[in-house]
Amino acid sequence: MTARHRLQISVLLMNKPSPVFNTRGVVLRATDVGERDRMLTVLTAEYGKLSVFARGVRKITSGSLPSSQLFAYADFTLRRGAQYCFLNESTIKETFLGISSTIEGAALASYLCEAAEELSVEEEPSAEMLQLVLNTLWTIAAGEKPLYIVKGAFEMRAAAIAGFLPDLVMCAGCGCEEPGSLGLLDVMNGRLICGSCYDRLYRERLEWASAYLPKDATLTDEYGQAILFRRLNPSALQAIRYVLYTNPKRQFSFVVDGEGIPLFRDACETYLLHHVGHGYKTLSFYKSLEHL
């Protein structure tokens, strides 16, 4: 073997990912396997979403048992396998015990973690999504913010991080920054439409469709996209703008007035669900608790 070949092999070995590595992350999903094991989905900043098999972690004597719980934030030592990682050991950093103080808080946290899991990508850095999840869990655990604030802010910010950032700075039709008493979120195109432009471009078509088309018919805009609007009053619009453009550390530091609350809630939920393309059972459970 020549010196050149030995050098090439050395470089390849140096660049090959280590089979054992350390990372810090939050458990988005924990599924029991057999009597002692558990499969985890862990969201990390450096490696994105990781599937982790935790062998024997459910034994009372396991030092990693606290870190294998849903919502646990921990330092993990993992070993790479062909299909997923294996847990060597872990040290818990935060358990967010306050989340379980109410069934509504636990249900909401479960839904938001499920959404974060779907919106995250394996082996792709996810620092923004991890920060959002941690801020959300901390806020739910503290119990100091209305859950509709936490839910809506997470939904809109998560959609933006995943690549569906709407442009709500100005009306897409005329460029005005304040649409007045009536603004509309164009859900499918991720843009703001003021009341005047809505009247000029869409009202007649939508009223005709409502009167003559089947209820399940899809009306499209000038770009061939399905038309789906959600009304926003000034309070709801300002709240969503704040969510999208503020410092992530102050993600939940806003208020919505009485009339704007249902508009804010509906717009944020609709925007996320239509861009992921389906609903969530965990969301349905949470909403059933709201009705109670």
C-alpha cells in the first residue's frame, strides 16, 4: 500500500461519523415495546429528529428511565445503528412536571409535540424547532398563559419554521399595511388580503359559489390554488404578526382582545392543518376537553 493510499484511508476514517455521539434533545414520542423497552423520537438541534431504541429503559433500576418519558429534555449518549439509534445512557435536564397538572395542558402538549415531530426532518439541524418546542413546554408547565395563546403561537410559528411562512406585512393586492376592520388570511397562498381587495377580487365569486356550487366543490384563485380565507380583525392580525416576527424568547408575550380570540385561534389552527394536509387525533382530544 502506497503512502498516498494510506493518507486517503486516514481521511475517510476521520470524516466518517462516529458510531457513538452525545446530543441534547426533547422526547416528542415515547412508545412502549415489549415489557422493558421503549422507542423514542428525540428532537435535537444538531441532528434534527432521531429515532432511538431504549433497551431495558422501563426497568425501575434503569438510570435512563426519567429521560425516556414524553416531554423529557435530556443529554443523550447514542450509538448509531442501521435503522435507528440505540440509547447508551442519558441524564435528565428537565421533565416539565407542571404540564401534567391539568389534563388540558397535557393534551395540548401532546398535540404540539406530535405536530413538531411531523414537521421536523431526520438528520437535519432543527435548532429553531427545538427552541420553539422547549419554550412551549415551559410555558404550558408554568400555567401563566392562556392555552389558546400557546396553541396558536406554536401552530403559526411551527408552520413558518417548516417553510410555510406567510407574508402578512401588507396586502398582496394593493400593498396597504393596515387592512382596517377586515383583513383576510389567504391560507393556501400565505398572504394578507384587505377588505377592499377581497371585495374587488373574490366576494362576487365566493357568493356565487356558495349559491350554485356543491358544498364540497373547490374554488380556485388566479394561480389555480384553492381559495380558503380566514377573517382577521386588527387584534388577531397584530397577534399573528407578533408571533411570526418577534424574538423567539418572547414568543408568548402578547394579548388578543375578546373579538379577536376566536379569529386568532381559527386562523392559526387552519393555517397549520391545511399545510400539513390532515388533522391530529391528539388535537381532536384536546378540543373535546375544551368543549367540556
